[in-house]
Amino acid sequence: MTYRLELNEASIAFGTTEVVKRVSLKLREGDIGCLLGPSGCGKTTLLRAIAGFEPLRQGSIALHGKVVCDTQHMIAPEQRRVGMVFQDFALFPHLSVAENIGFGLRGRTAQAKQARIAELLTLVGLTDAAQQHPHQLSGGQQQRIALARAMAPRPEILLLDEPFSALDPELRGQLASEVRTLLKQDGITAILVTHDQTEAFTMADQIGVMNQGELHQWDSGYNLYHHPATTFVADFVGRGALFAIKVADRNSIATPFGRLSGKLPNGVRPGTGLQLLIRPDDIHLTTKQDGIYARINDRLFQGAEYLYTLQLESGDRFQCLAPSHQQHAIGDTVTLKLDMQDLVLFSDDGQAL
């Protein structure tokens, strides 16, 4: 299979400091990828290397099967057919909406250019605003113009660098869903950079979680949440809590919640110390009196749900979600039960088992 984007052991350094370390990933044609991680993890630097703005110290980058950068040569950005959408949209204030969209359509007949502009105006729902200027439109409309302009020449890949960061949270979530729909309708392959996991889950088919220049996992959002490859991914994605546990026997572990049964990895011996991941949705509050007891340390009202912070007698803290009509006060003792499909376990070095 030929992938639209393929990185093989890509490393980037500034002087003697390696900021991206041996990253490998593949993105299929028509898919949307995402580089997710905290500030300073190397995700934007990696995006700039894909665009052609940063050289590689090691490895290679290929677009549609053609190597565009390795340690021996580097194809210029303008020759890679890469589109970019920036944080500040970078629209031309003196040009109309239609002129902004058509800016990159060089070398086409006037008829072909107008047809593509009209197609994209319809796609982004701004046909009636074609002759207006960017300052006359809302932030969300400006974002769609920037997207349409980048999509216009049908790039090999579209790169989006924190494209929603300048917008309010409610609009960001709405636009992330809209942008995914637009990209899919036009068959555009894209890769997004963000620190917001909600945006990543909303938009991307494949997500790469990065930290300190390393790619910890390149996977679907479902697998990142339910089957994280490292404790960093487990902690960064979702509201998981990690508990020190010991293997009791071939089919159970000793935990602060008591003994839990489940399938254990082959070769794990009784007495081995591991870490167990518990998500808020793994825990249910119950009215029964024979469950696990915990104290409510904090609560956060979220409309349909409360997010409770609980503490066991052992001192371990964790969070759980409960319907908001199940109100409990801070300081109350509640009973809970665990409802886990699998035991998500990690070794002492933070790797999933």
C-alpha cells in the first residue's frame, strides 16, 4: 500500500538538542491524522518538517511514496504541494472571500479557477459572502475561508497548526466537527497539531501522542483511551488514575480496591508489582452497602453528570462520573463498584503489558 504520508525514524535537532526523536508513522490517503501532546513536545516542529521548513538530522519523510526529505536532500516547501492552515488564519484583509480562496490557484484558466472557488464556497457554506472581506465575518467564518483557501489547489496533504486556538471553546468543538466533514467530502488527506484531546478525537482517524520529542503511540482515539501504550498516554488522554498493584495469582491482582479478577499477560508471576489504570467510567456509585467505600473529596457539576474526586482508606485518589441527580456532598462516604472490561496494566518502566 502507498501511503499519502510516511515518516521513517524522523529526527530533528536544533544545534545539539534533539527535539524530535526517531518518529515513524503512516497516514493513508483520505485519512485525517493528528499530533497531540503538551506544549513543547515537538509536534509543531514535526509539522514544519513535513511542510519543508525544518531539515531532518535522521530518517526520511515521504509524500505519496516520494521521499521529499532525508539526510541527503530536501525538496523545497513550494514543490511539495502541501497546504497549511495557521493559528491566526493569515487571510489577506484587502481581498474578498472569493479572492482569498482563489489566491493559490495559479496556472489555471479563469474558468477553471472560478469553478473551483464556487465549489469551495458551496462546500464551506459561504456563497453569499463571496464578495465580502474577512473583517466583515465572524471568527468561525474566517476559519472556513482559511480552510477553503488551503484546500483550493488540492494539496498532497493539508497541515493544520492549532487552527482553532483563537476561537472560544464552544465554537472550537463545533468547527472541529465541521472541518472533518469538509475534508472528508473533498477527499483531502490532512494532519492536525493540537494539545486539545477533544479536538483530536473529533477530527482524526489516527492520533499520535507525543512527549519530549517522542511518539508514544500512533493509533485510533478508541485505542488511545482503552489501550494506551504507555503510562504517559494513559495519563494524558482522559482522566485516568494509576494504582500500584501486585499480581496475586495467574488470574487476579491485589489492588487498593481489593482483589480483581481478569486476564493477565503471559509470563507475569505472582508477587510482581505493576500499575493498574482506572478510568472515571470504570467506576459506578451504588446504593448497596457491600461494595467499596470511598470519601468524596471534591465534585464538579457538568450538567448531566457530576465528576467526583474520591479517596480510598489507602489514601489513593481517583475520579468517577455519576448522573447529576445522584447528588453527594463533599465529605460524604459512598459505595462504589468497578465495571471494567479489561485490566489495563503497565510495568514499572511505564510500558503497557
